[in-house]
Amino acid sequence: MTNLSGTNLHLPEGCMAGIACMTNPPGADLHLPEGCMAGIAMHELSLCESILQVLEQQAEAQQYSKVKKVWLEIGALAGVETDALRFSFDVVVQGSIAEHAQLEIIEVPGQAWCMPCSRNVVVQQLYDLCPHCGSHQLQVNSGDQMRIKELEVE
């Protein structure tokens, strides 16, 4: 299997990453081999492809040739598996300007505005209750994004 930038993915024997995700209907009960990343890393692979694309565009615009370190801010409500993202990042950047770059992840807590008690509250996941009044009327206002915060380049 080859990702978008042409680097080879080295997946465990019998892994169906990419096949299982594309050919099985949502909610299908998949019986996958031990160590298979199917369904887990596919979203994160796509995110890493986008990150690499930004790095390459910025390298051209800002005249740098190597990325040494990438700091990503990832919100608790962003739906990103950080372990899968780390694995995917290492795979995607092979042969690129970020080949040996270190990935630093800064976790950002989720926050929401509670309408009944007019407070900003910390939430761990979408659809949490307000920890003060128990209301479901929460409007997420932070922690649902992922962004490149900083780069160390040469």
C-alpha cells in the first residue's frame, strides 16, 4: 500500500488498513489481525498528509529546507488519536523535508459555554453534562481544533 506522497507503508502481516476502511459499511463488525491499524490510523494518515502539505508549502514560501520539530496543538474534542497520529506522522514524512522531525503534541482541554448557568466549563468529550448544573445545553467554544503551533526549521 502506498500513501499519497508515494512513501511505502510498512504494516503488520495481514493488516487490512485502507481496504477494510473503504470496503466495509459503517458499523460493520470487522475481525482484523492483531496489530492492524485499519480504521484507527486512516483518519490520522489523512491529517498527517495535510500537515506535510502545509510544511512543504511554508518551506517554499519561507525558504527553509528541513523541519526539525513540529509542535501541534490538539484539542480534547478534536477526535484525534494521538498514538495513531504519531505512528502516521513517522510514516508520512519519510523522504520529505520533515523526515527526521520530532513531533510534539500539546493537548488542549475542551471547553464549552453552559447556557443555563452562564459559565465556561471544561468538558472531556462532546455531549458531556455541565459539571455545575447538569445541563446538556453546552456550546463548545474551545478544544475541538488541531493546529500547527510552532516549527523548528533549518
